[in-house]
Amino acid sequence: MSITLTKHEMSAERLVEELPSPVALKVVALVPARSAAAYARQAVTATFVGAVTADLALMLSDRTFLDEAAGAGSQLGHVSVTDVLRPAMESASSVFGAGVLSDLRESDVSGLLSDPDTAVFELSDGSNAAAWFAVRLREHSNSQERGGDLFAGGDTVAGRLGRINNIEMALTVEIGRTRMSVRDVLSLEPGKIIELDRSAGAPADVLLNGRLIAHGEVVVLDQDYAVRITRILDVAEGLS
């Protein structure tokens, strides 16, 4: 249990390092879930899926700074509260190893707080409790058994795969990334050029449900953009 709690604590520490609060917050204690119950309905949540599954939730006693950072009331409406918090949540989930973090959303986490496996940490501004961070880890040790139940009946591998052949998955081609401050995002306008993190001619990334599976080059096919696969990555390369 101590190892698991260490992961919880490390996640909370990583979160506060990136949290865009006006005053730096500190992780002060593991507290009963009821301490955060009053703010459960306005939590920002995300789920990380990797070697373990982690349910993450952040509850703030005062969300004013988030609304200001997101440009609440502005006509641009480019940035949401979840956009502002995503870097912090990504940092919090990084302690669990390779995996994928879901989209952030605002939701009621009363159910999460009622689970005895959920650890809740108080985040303090030095004087008062300013936020609470909830983490629940779910191990995958029984995934093979669950897979056996799902595909019970002694089918061949090909037969099992045949059952999911028609399920659609999201394939994304990414030519580059960059990081921008909220101020820069709010100042975007037509004609603005955003510099990405790779040079012209560099291979594009091909991602399946957010996981890197191949490299390719962008081409034009019948006046539409397409990608020509140049390299298929193995599992280890895709997770690195």
C-alpha cells in the first residue's frame, strides 16, 4: 500500500508544480474524502490509461483564477477551463508511466469520493485549503482473465478479432506541436503564424486513438491531404 500511496503523492506533487494558481500551492496532507465533498459537483476530471488506470479529479474552493485565465466573458472563447488545467493534469499523470490521458471535463465526482480506494490530498496556499486532488488507481492484473471471459468459447484468435473488425478507431496525423501561454492563445487572429516543433520535410506522426503507431509523409491525393506511411513502429517505440 505504501508504494501505491507514493504514486498518489507523486501525482499530487506534479500537479501543483504546473497548476496556474496565483499563489503556489503545496500538498499538505492526505485527508478524508468528505473534506472535498462540498466541491464535488464542480470538479475537473480526467482518466489516464496505461500500465494502470488512474482516475484524477481536481476540486477548487475558488475557481476565479481559472475563469480569468480562460478569458471568461471574452468574445474569443478559444480557451476553456479544461484547456487551462490540461498541462497540470498531464504532469500529474506522468508518474504512472507511458499511456494516454483522456480529455478533461467538468463533472460531479461524488461517486469517486465515496470509493474507499480513492486518495484525496489537500492543497494549501499557505493559510487555507485552496483545492483537493483525488486519485484512484485501478490495476490491470486481471486483464487477461477479463479478456478470457469476454472472448469465451474457444474461438481462434482470428475469430475473436473478427468480432471487432468493424469497430472504428480515431486515426490522427500530426505534423508538429508547440506550447503557448494563455495570453498568446487569446491574441490569435487570422494571419498569425504558429511555429511548430519540427522542420519542413520531417516525418509526420500517425496516431491511433492517441498512441503513436507509425511515421509518414504528407501528400496530396485528388486535391485532398493524405499520408504515405514510411515506417511502422513497434509497441516499445510507440510508447517511448
